[in-house]
Amino acid sequence: MHLFAPWVDVLQGSGDKLTQWWQSRRATAQGGCGEVFLVGAGPGDPELITVRGMRLLQQADVVIYDRLVAPALLDYCPRGTRKLYVGKQCGRHSVPQQDINALLVREAKAGRIVVRLKGGDPFIFGRGGEEMAELREAGVRVSVVPGITAAAGCAASTGIPLTHRDHAASVCLVTAHRRDGAPALDWAALAADPHRTLVCYMGLSELAEISQQLTRHGLPPETPVALVSEGTTARQRALRCTLASMADAAAQAQLPSPCLVMIGDVVTLADPERVKHRLEATADV
């Protein structure tokens, strides 16, 4: 039984307008002008893709996908769909970003419907904005289908609310990896509000630096932290520690990437069945 069969069948009732819309897009593409859809695949669990994202995947001529896309999603591509892997990993970029941009333009200008399948959400540390700008400049029609970002997915899978009236009035998403020459993070601003949840993407290799900078700028070293590795998947591992201890905790537990770092009082609300305390987690190593 297909993973999505229960709700795909339910949606068939709205198919007339959708079919007309798709036939119109297909006719335009066959006329020599293709289209690119930047589709968020969600944070890892294949069931977290949106309905629209799944429908586009099932109609694509070409799917260009990232490393963090659930392999099960590719099984829903039509027979004959070309699947091109352009995944990136820290220190190992299989395809440079400028080459990905050129590939998108080339496939669309060949009259194809292209799905650019990206882990999480295309516009949250997914370089979707860069790809969109390149496609627009080349005169290629581009649409964006949002996805569930890792912060929301990991929050749900660990029982940690990103905001809470008693613990956090706001949430801030940052990335530990910066483009060469980009200004450094404003650590003082990030540490200024103890009642805000701070979520750091791609931070596993930078935990010591994150801890040092935030404590140096005033965030208490005992601030609760959750480290969520391979979030929302069957391989998810999550542990709770503190800002001061998080680098040691991750090293002792040998957490693999991708690993999301959640910092703030909301971590105290984590589901104890899903998030181990540092002492319990490291005892198993």
C-alpha cells in the first residue's frame, strides 16, 4: 500500500480544476517554455511533504533533489522521470550552487516541468531565494511550494514548543554556516533575550563556538539545550543538556548530522520519552 494512498484518494474529488490547471501548464511547457517548482520536502519524514508538493512530484519531467530529501519520496515520481542528485554536505559539495542554478535554467528552457525538491522549506536556509532570483533573471517561470522546516518538525517530534506563554514569546532561526565574507552573527542580539527560543541550523560542528559566544554575551551557561539529530526520521536521536555542556554532550553521544540545536527554556518541556537527558544518553555510548 502506498504511503500516501489514504489521503491521495480523498483528494481526487477536487481533481477537475487541478487537472485543467496542470494540462494548461503542460501545454505551455510543450510549447518550449518549461517551469520550475521549488518544493519543500519537509525535514525528513516523507509523510511531512505537503499535498501540493506531492502532486507536483507525481507530474514532474525532472526532479532535482538534495541530500536531506527522504528517498521514499522519489518512488512517487512517474516512470521515466529523470532524477538528478545535487546534494551538499559540509566540506563535500557534489555540485556547486552556480551549476545547480544553470541546470535548473537549462532543463526549464528545454520545455520541461522541473521539481527542485529541497529538504525542509526552500526559503529557510535552503538557497531557494538564490535559485528563484537566477531563474527569474533567465526568464524562467518559477513557483515556490513551502515545506515544513526542521525547526517545526523537530519541535513536534520532541514535544518542545517553539513558543510558550510562560517560556518564550518569540523564536529566532539562525544558521551556523555563513558564506565566505558574510558578516558574523550578532551574538549580543541573539543572547539579549532569555525569553526567546533560539534554533540553530547546521550547528553540529560549531557547538563550541556557539556556546562560547552566547555565554560571553550574557546568556546563562545553564540555559537548557536540546540537540536533535536526524529529526523526524526513524533514526532520530535527541538529548537534553545545557549551553555550557552541549559540545561535550554531542561528542560523547556521537550525534550525526544533520543536527538541530534548540536553545531556551522551552526545552524543559521536552517529552522525556523522546529526549534523553545528557547523562542517560552518554551512558549508552
